Amino acid sequence: MVRVFEFDGRNYLFDSESGALHVCDALTGEVIKKMNGEPYDLTGADDKVVEEIEKEIAELKKTGVLFSENKKEIPIKSDLVKALCLHICHDCNLSCKYCFAGKGKYKGKAEYMSFDVARRAVDFLIKNSGNRKILEMDFFGGEPLMNLDVVKKTVEYAKEEGKKAGKTFLFTLTTNGVLLDDETADWLNREMENVVLSVDGRKEVHDGVRKTVNGKGSYEVIINNIKNFVKKRGDKHYYVRGTFTNKNLDFSNDVLALADNGLDQISLEPVVLKEDDELYIGKDKLPKIREEYRKLCREYLSRMEKGEKLFNFFHFNIDLEGGVCLKKRISACGAGNEYFSVTPQGDIFPCHQFASDPEYKMGNVFDGKLDENIRAIFRNANLYTKEKCKDCFAKYHCSGGCAANNIHFNGDINKPYEITCEMMKARMECALHIYAEKKEKGIK
């Protein structure tokens, strides 16, 4: 698959199979479109010039950098468990409008994981990890800092048991920042491999959707906590994770607001809701979103040109030379097969987005068994089983989309959610443009 696209007067060809990115003229782009079977416009073009372009393309095809053959990698599908997401509590001190977890309670009552359940989860992970040496454990909620004592005990227990088994644990915690005081920040900086901080950008945007339980905005409560934490964090991994909705389609301003607050590791994700929700993003908003990504891309490059400090916006990262192993890209995230979530009662689900769906309960840490029929659904799904991904230029960089979104919106893990697909394509064109600009200027 060769993608032809234009960005601010520069024309590109991207060969998804070889990973080769070419700058070309507009006429060459139209010739490639013709070869792709896409709508094209060769009106007024000199036939001899077109013929020369076609010859050049044929030569590039021989060398494998254009119209390359489809890769035939075998997906990596291990039965060894590598990671657990512990829902350390189903409760929250915020009441966010778009929360997929039902304001932290996952459509149920407030619950807190006991240390006994957490301990059993650690044992389950070690027992089912086989010869894996590095294991991952995420502390999630609700708001996990509301059950910090159990988090701390679990970390100590996992480290002790991991050492006995010859394994190393890497911990991550996701927090809204309300309880992120100095003492807690210092402990997280010692123990967490990564920390995810939830904030949506501009004050008015954040306060419009991320409210305290008494209905007030939470921005002022958390922003200084988060900035203080990041300052203490130094060069250790963290990122701020925001959400944009139908109410802030000018979300590039939210990314820039975060960057200008000194929060330079940024992910801003589209909300995923049902159509009847006021915050839902429909297909009709995709042109606006595409242009908003481009606006953000231009600002990033402008700051780069001026020598200003750059922010790392995750959706603009791309590595065409190396990057994540292709087999892993084909295999997707591992949810439901190598990665699971555990609720406060010890129930096991494919990932945190299934935790309120009893149909996808796979077992419990106390019996240590998994529903192999459900597991097979996730194990057998990969990029090759998703027919709509076959001719998509972005397929090796999204792995066929989120399994939870595919199932919840299309009823089939192998049918990608179209709206997020289109956003992925828009982001990737920006990422490729930035990549080309940096290459041209010798910037890494």
C-alpha cells in the first residue's frame, strides 16, 4: 500500500510495507493514485513526462521501496502472562462526565481492593509468567491513591516474591492528582517505573468535564500538584493523559496549554462514547479533527525552528528505521491473552475497559483459572484477521485498533472502530511530515 498525501505544499509517498517515505512532486502523486486505483487528475499532463515517472516508479518497485510485497510475519502470541492492571479501588474523588468506568465505580458500588486480593493477583502473575523475567503491574481505579496503603503493601510484596522467583516488577500508577502531595510524590518517584497523570489541558476545558464530587472544577486542585510532581520526577518516565471531546475540538490548544505548563510528555485521546452522549465525537467532526492535528503539527515545527523547548506529543512519534518489533505490531496489545485486569473482588477481565461487562469475566485470582474460550477470542485476533486493515497505510502503527472499542461498537474484535481509524490516519500523516522535516534538518 502506497499512501499519497499532501501537507502544506509538500507531497509525500509512504510505502507501508517497506516503511519508506518519499517526497515527490504533485504529478508523481497523481500517477501513484492512478496506480492505486484511486481518483486522480492528470489533466494537462505531458504523456512523455508521465511515462518517465512510471518508469522511475517501476525501478523503485524493483528495489522494494515502493509497492512492496505484504509482510508475512507470524504474530507473537504467548500464553505466558506478562502484566496485570489492578483496579485498586472502584471509587473516585472526581466525577468526570465522560468516565468509561461510571465515575470510578464501574456501574456498581464503591469497592476497595484488599491486600489479600492484591497478594493473590501477584501470585497469579508470577505463577503464570513462565520464563518471563520482567513483569508489569499497573495500579488503576477509580483513583488508586484513595487506597494507597494497599498499593504500597502490594509493591513490597511483589518485589519480595519477584526476587524469590528471579523476576523483576515494573510498576505504573494512574492518578488524577488530587491526593498527590509531597510525601506521596516522593514514594511514587522511588517505586514507579511510570506515572500517568490525568489532566485535560486548559482550565475551562478541564473544569467543564473533570469535576469534584460536589460539582466544582478540579483544575486548581490538581495542576500545582502535578507540576510539582513532574519537577520532582526528573528524567524518570511519566506522561500527562488528557481527553478531548465534542466540546473542545480545538484540542491543539489543550496540548499547548499542557506544554506551556512545563508538562512536556503528553497524550491527548479522543473520548469514546455512545452517540446519544453530548460529548460524543461523530464522523462529521473528523475534518475538523484532522485540521486540528495539522495545526498542532505546524506549531510543533514552528517551535522547533525557533529552537524552543519541544514537547513530546505521543501521537506524533514514529520510528521508520526501527521501533517496536513488527511481530508485536501485528499481534496488538496482548489484552485478554498476556495482559489482564483484576477488580477489587479479584475477578479477571481482558482489560480495564471490560471490567463492567460480566460477559467478559474470565476467572478470579483465588481459583487462578482463565476462561479459555474468551482467551481464544483475543489470542486469535491479530492484524491479519482484520479485513478492513488489509489496505490501510497505518496498519503497522495501530495494530488494528483497540479490541475493546472494536467489540463494544461493532460487536467484533476484528472490525475496527472507524472513527478512531480515521483519527489514526490523520495523526500519522502529521507524524510522517514531522519525521521528514527533522530528517531534512538533521534533527533527532
